[in-house]
Amino acid sequence: MLASLTEDAAVLGVVWFALEHPRAAAGIAGVLLVTGLVLLVLIARAVRRGWRRWKQREPLHLAGHPTDR
């Protein structure tokens, strides 16, 4: 319940700030948008790199067991 009330207060604060300072709020929104897009690209690259590595690894049934030597 406390988390919900805190969230409601935060939303009211953000709306008040946007109404009182629209240019600053637009600037902050723009920075957050660009930051989110950059993070999305970085995460997508990491996932693709991990997928490629996962696809290249040798299957377990072909890898041999260390005790087989």
C-alpha cells in the first residue's frame, strides 16, 4: 500500500512539474528517451553476441566427458 501511495505521489509531482515547467520537462523526457534507445541497442547487441556464442558451442553429447580420457 505504501508503494502505491508513493507511486501516486510521484505521478502527481511529475504532472505538476510538467505543467509548471513544460520546456524543462520536455528536455528531461527527450534525454530519457535517448538514454532508453541507447540502452535498447546495447542490450540487443549483447543478446545477439550471446546467441551467436551459444549457437557455436559444441553440443553436450559430442563434447566428451573429462573422465573419458
